[in-house]
Amino acid sequence: MTAPSYLLIRDPLGRESATRLVAGQRLTLGRAPTNHVVIHDEQASRLHAEIVPSPAGWAIRDLASRNGTFLGEDQLEVERLLAPGDMFSIGRLEFVFCHGDPPSTLRGSGQLRDTSSATAVAPEPLAAKITHRRTHSRLLDAAGEKRELVPHVGRAMADLCRLAFALGKAADAHTVARLSLDAAVQGVGAAHGAVFLPAGIAGGQPAAAARLEPVATTPADWPDASGLLGGVIAEVLRTDEAVLACDARHAVDATSLSAPIRAGGRPVGAVHVEMPASGRDATPDDLEFVMAVGDAVGVAIENLSAREILSSRLVSTADENERLKRRLAEESRMVGASPVLEAIKGQIARVAATKATVLVRGESGAGKELVARAIHEASDRRNGPFVCMNCAALSETLLESELFGHEKGAFTGATERKAGKFETAHKGTLMLDEIGEMSPAIQAKFLRVLEGHPFERVGGSHRVQVDVRVVAATNRDLEQAVVAGEFRRDLYFRLKVVEILVPPLRKRPEDIEPLARHYLRRFAAEAGRRVRDFTPAALHALATYHWPGNIRELRNVVERAVVLSGGDLIDIHDLALSQLSSAGETGRKTGDRPAPFTPLTLDELERRHVQATLEAVGGNKTKAATMLGIERSTLDRKLARWAKT
């Protein structure tokens, strides 16, 4: 008989406790509450190590823990026999293996825990008066020297509770089957058994005995496991009932217990155990226990199936996010090879690594937002939000609310607190398009935020501090707005730290063809059309067109051509090119050449202008004189003089 032994447990503060080792029973150590010795230390794994009985005495075994178990200075790799005085450590706690009973001095000390299954606790500051101590619930007590004090039903509940904790951590059906079989065999004192599940188990699908296979058996090479499928297992699946039967295969009558494994309300497998031929017969209470094990397995199988479905959905969601990121990157890609575009890319690369405010200038549709997004993606804020806002689209009151947010009740319709664009873009980039349309009042508040000062939401008093990089964009002449008093001079200089000028598309004709082909491939793929290229005439028309709407117009023209084209090539008649004039060319149609200059005297220029004005007002001299800003008599004299020449 094994001599009485115990573990002496020491924490970093020198406090000690003890736990007995019960003959014939293993003792587990770890962070999970189902262990016999619970270690409150993050360095300990949930199921870290165990002390097991062996013919030669007690042995320690590491259970594939994350940080290892150390016997002396050596990390435990294989099972090792313990000798009196051997010390091993788990995390910050030390354990000493001792023979005999725990010293009585330990039991009376308030620093120590006496127990038949004590809990080792890492030191924590005590913030309350302790009136009672318990190492663990009696319902979860392992079989041991006090087992006779626990009712049979209580022991069964404790075994099932421990099984439920173990099944909750199981990662596959084979582990579920092994854990449940061990619980069933040990719970009823069976000699051997098997758990049958269909191959490729999917929860909720009924099973026939012919499709089942033994997933786990005890012993592992039990030869009679497969032979059960045609008899008692088939009966269990047919009736969906647990059965207790006499086994006629043995010379001495023996009993077996079989219970269905249900998933989705239907039997999908079975648990089967057989009592020793020369041992006690199984009882209805034993059948209840095996049936409960089968139900626990069914729940575990359903959970595994749900986990697999969730995992597949998460993978699908991750793939979808990756596709969206690739699409966004494709849409944000700067296409072209003109020297102007290469220079802009160089500016972006240099400014992205800094925190400088950037002012992007250019005509509408030239790609200012694309430049801002490229700056964001090339910076260390790429993982933060990119927020874009058009300042010309909102009134002054709404613009202030959108930029800085508002508190509940700040104005009519403010039913709840709202975070503004500055808060939304925290740790990211905020692009403000049409910055020149800001009112002077908002310009002042905006300037303070740019200078690093906190701001208050509309109707609030709480100060909000944000970390945002601002990229401003405009197609307006800010210098002229400053001179006219419409734009703050100090804000102008604060924004113009780094200026990037995006020229219109007509100023970089080398980029027209690459952009057109880029949009053709993209829209052909989206629309499922087999349009592959442009005809030479169409490319010539694109290259010579003035593009008053810049890249935005080119994009729309190509998308329309792809959608309406009847062949695999886009021809010139598929292109809907407008007759609008481009910026700076008001009054002249696209494609018109300016009239050649004809030198004129001032007198001749005046005569032609006066005659054109008279024609415009239908010959009414009074109206013409008013429009020309001269007296009627002066007009008469000029007309009389010109009539003589």
C-alpha cells in the first residue's frame, strides 16, 4: 500500500498550504476551476500538470502546458517519479512532495490552507475581512478518502459537471468521444466501452448503424467494438432509448449499457459500455448516468458544428473584407505615366511620412480626393479612418455640427449626442473638400483645432481633444478670397504648409489613354461585358477632347460606352463628349479655335462696339447710350461723324 503523501505549496511571500494525495487517485493542477489544485497565476495553463499513482509511487506529468513544469532546474519533458523532498514549480508557486500526513501546525495557521484538495492561490492584497475559507465546492470533490460522505447522486453530478467543463474545451469530435467514454467507463466501473459516431459528423443528421464507426474505444484495440453495430446499437438508434442488457457473449452473465447521442433532437450515435463479466451487474442508476453522458456528447457535437459554421462565416467575412480592401485600393490607385503625375507621386511619398497639413488644389474632378487618400494610405495612419467631407454641401450651422459634433438638445432635431468628423477621424486623416466655402465663424474654430487646441461640441461644454491629420482641397483662388476678406489670412497660411497642385486632365494628355483603358477593364468586369479595347478613332477623340469635367467626366464617358456598346470595341460614336467649355474658356465651345488677331485703331474698335450695342438693343439709341455709359447727344455726334467717313 502506498504510504500517505502530501504536497506542500509555497507562494512567493513564503506562505504555505498543504494538500493530501489520495491513494489510487490522480491530482490535477492548473488554472481551471475544475482542477483539484487551482493555481491563480497567469503563467499556469488551464490544465497544467497532474500527480498520478504508479506501482513505484507517485509520479508527476506535465499536460502540454504553455510555460512548462520545472522539477528543480529542469523542465519536465516526460513523466518523472517523485521522491520525498523533490520540489517542482508552476509559475510563481513551488510544490514540495512529502511523505506522511501534513503537519498539524499547517492546519491551525491562518496563513495556510489545510485540505484534502486544497487550492493554491497566488498572493493578492486583502481588501476585506475573511470569515470563512473553502478550497472548492463539495459537489466537485474528486473521488477520495471522503467519497463515502458524498451521496451517489452527488458524485454522479460532480462527474458530469467535470465532463461538461472538459467537453467545452474540446476542439474536435474525436476528443469529445474520448472524454465522454472515459467518464462513462469510470462513472459506472465498466470494463470497456465504445463511442460510435458517423464519419464526418454534422449535428442534427440522423444516423443508421451501418454508417457508424467507433470513434473511441476502451481499450483502444477492443476487437468486439464493430460487432455491436448490428445488435444493441441498432436498437438504440431505432428506438432513441437507452437500454440496459445482459451480454450473452460471455460464459458468465454480464450487463451492458447503451445510450443514444442526440443532436438536433435526433439520434446521431451511441455510447456503449460493458460491465466486468465477474463484477457487479449494472443498475438503472448506471443507465441514467450513461444516458446523461450521451446527452452531454450530443450538446458538445452541436456546439462543434455551430463553431465550424461560425468559423466558416468568419473566414468568409475576412475574405470579403480583403476583397473590399483590394477594390478600394484599385479605385484609389493613381493611373498614368505623365511627368506631372510622377511629380505628384513623389510629393505624396515625401509628405506622407510627416504630420504636415496639406493643401491640394485643382479643378473639380481632377483627382484631389485621390491624392488625399494616397497620402493617407502611404502614412503611418493607414490603419486609422479616412473621413472625407464636402464643406460646400452644408449650411453654416450644419457644417459646424458635422465637423465638431453636437450634444443632445443643442438645437431642434438634436435628439442625441453626435460625434463630428474630427472625432470620427481620430488617429486618422480628415479630408475637407471645398475648404474655401467655409464661413468666417467656422474658419476661426477650425483654425484652433488645426493648431492642436481642443474643441467643444455644439451645445456642449466638454472639451474634446483629437489627433487628426487634415488634408484640405479647393478649386477656388484662395489668394483672391483672402484679398476680398472672404477667407482668413492666418488660416490660409496654416493650411498652405505643403501645397500639391493637381493639373487638369487636358494639361496631361499622356494620362488619358491609360486612364481610359483602366476604366474600360474595370467597368467591363463589373457589367459582365466583353468589351476589350477602343478603336484608333475613339482613342484619338479621347486624346484631343478638352475634358472640362476632368477625370470624373472621363470615368463617366467610359462607363456609358461600356454599358451601351454593341461590340467588343468602343468606337467614336459610343463616346458621349459634351460641348461644354473647360474652366477658363467661358464663351468658347470645346474644339473652337480663337479667331486670328486683327490690329485695329481705337476709333475703329469704338465704332464697331457702338454698332454692335445698337444692334443688340434693336436700334434704340437711348438704351444704347445708357448701356455705353454716355449721353444720348454724345452718341448722336459719334454716329454723325462715322457716317461722314
